[in-house]
Amino acid sequence: MVRDPGHAYEDRPASTGEAGTMGYDDTGVRCTMLRGGTSRGLYFEARDLPADDAERDDLLLRLMGTPDPRQIDGLGGATSLTSKVAVVWPSEHPEVDVDYLFLQLGVDQPTVSDRQNCGNILAGVGPFAVERGLVPAGPEETAVAIRMVNSDSIAVATFPTPGGRVEYRGQIEIAGVPGTAAPVVLDFADTEGSATGGLLPTGRVRDSIDGVDVTCVDNGMPVVLAMAESLGLTGYESHEELAADAQLLARIDALRTKAGDLMGMGDVRSSSVPKTALLAAPRDGGQVCTRSFIPVQPHSSVGVLAAVSIVTGMLLPGSVGHELTRDWPEGTTRVDVEHPTGHLLVDVAVDPVADPPRVLRSGVVRTARKLFDGLAFPRA
């Protein structure tokens, strides 16, 4: 597990009822729930959680209502997209405002993983930091530099703060979220090799696994790219069709497991990464159509950093999906990614002639909304 710096754990309450001490079961724990992008999560200041990783994870599982496929006795929403946690604290990095640790919790299994980032939950970190007084708000907008602890990379979130207060209302619409909200612009830096140490973790732009050509790429999220047709699909199947295809899901699991080994990630059978993304030609006005899996179940949309990695991989000559870029205008950096419930616009620029290839820029526009702030009480 990723270890948080010691200063973040000062003066914390006991997690269980020690002699003369009331624990979290009695007092609750300060928590904010935000929708970040197309995910929903619980956001905590590190100082409000136990210092010990095992105690922290136990508390979070009990708060979320895991393990239970319905999460009926907790705050989870019975899907991986709503069983997420952000832990935030002031950063000691001279160029960063706050550190952010992302934790993915299981739903029906009592798992807590720090092996990946989450760009959707990231969208709520800046507003959360301002709401909690960790970062002062600007008079019109605020830019918060965030260190993503999971990958030791940096993102800058910029969002409106008129009058020095976070404004969640706005006119930006993102697929998979009803209504509109204020923009949260995310610019990423140093995301190459976030979990694997290299943009092309196998050292090659193309590999073959069980007869399927793949490109393994890691620009903020380790992703295995394959053409949908190579698995006997059109790439336009619905989320429900994919979820009902047990044979396909078994192939996806085998593919990503073998890819994880090639990527130097070891045994990934119990890990949420790498993700798998199947590509097809666009059919709804975008530039590429995607069907992604997290890690085996189909995603109802597409993850932010997964989309960034998908486009990054496609921009590399010789990669799986590169042929789909032939119709893109020369110098294209903003790419419209189609997914089962709509579109996601990402901004990616790479230097493909560098050896090895180098990412020049990557970013995306998301939205966020505060759902509640108060005390959350864990299951006994």
C-alpha cells in the first residue's frame, strides 16, 4: 500500500473504543461526498482517518458497506464507480498545494486498492481542498496543484470560485451525468509510466497475446488497447450486451492478466489494473469509439485517465488503433472519445519521434458537485 507522509497523521482520534476513548463507531468521521466526473466518492482529510493502513481500510470498508453487493448498510452505491475514496492533506512538495491518495474499494469483496489513479475523483479534490480551507480561494477562479500519490505525478485543477467560494453550478455537460455543472479543467504532468515506470511498459509499441494484437500504454492509467474486431465484436455493443457475455469477460480477464505480466506488474489477477479498452471506428461524430473494462466488468462510460492513455497510445505510429487516426486533422491534440453513454473530450500531445516516445501535454474537462458534508458513521 502507498504510505502517506507522517505529518498527515498527527493528532488523530482512536479508531476503536480504547479505555477512556470514544471511537469512530461512536463519534463518526468527518466526510464529504462529491460526484467527481462520472464517479462518486467519499473525501477525507488524512488527519481525520487512522494512521495505520489496516485500521484505515477497515474503517473505510465499514463506511462504504463493503462487502455486500448492495452496500445497503453503507454509503456505497453498489458499483465500483461509487465505491471510491479520496484522502487529501497539505503537501510538503514545494510546487504542490495538496497530496491526494485514491483508494478503490470493492463492492462484494472487502478489498482496498491503491494501485491506480482516478481522474474522475480527482475532479473533486480541488474544490474539496478549498472547501476545507487547505487552499485559499481566488476571487474568480482557483488553480490547485495536486500530487497524485498513487503515481507520484502532478495535476492542476482549475475551477470557478467567484467571491472566494466554490461554484458548482455551470453550463458544462458531460456524458453520463444528468444536467450541467461548472467546469473543472484538469491538466496533467509527469503521468507517463504512472504505475509501470514507462509510457510503453513492455518496451514495444505492439505485442501479441493469445493471437490478439495489443498496445500496452501507461499515461496516467495502465491500459491494454485492442481492436474490438480482434475479439469478434463490432465495438458498438451496449453495456448490457457486454456484461452478459461471460465468454468475452473471461477472454478480457485472460488478456489483461497476461498483459500485466508483460508490463512488469506481476500477478494482476486481484488488481484493478491494467484496464482493457476495445477500439472501433467512430459512429457518433467522435474520433474513436471505445468499450472499456474495469478491470473485467464493462465500464458504462470510460475513465478519464484511461481515455488519456487510450488516445496517447493511438497517437504512436505502429500502435493498435493508430490506423484510426488517419482521418484526424494534422496536428490533432483534442480528441473526442465515444463511449457507451456519450463522449469525452481529451487533450493529448505526444512527440512520437522521440526515443522512447514522450508525452508533451495531456488534460481533460470534468465537472464536480458536493453532495453532502458532515459526519459518517461506520457499520459496527
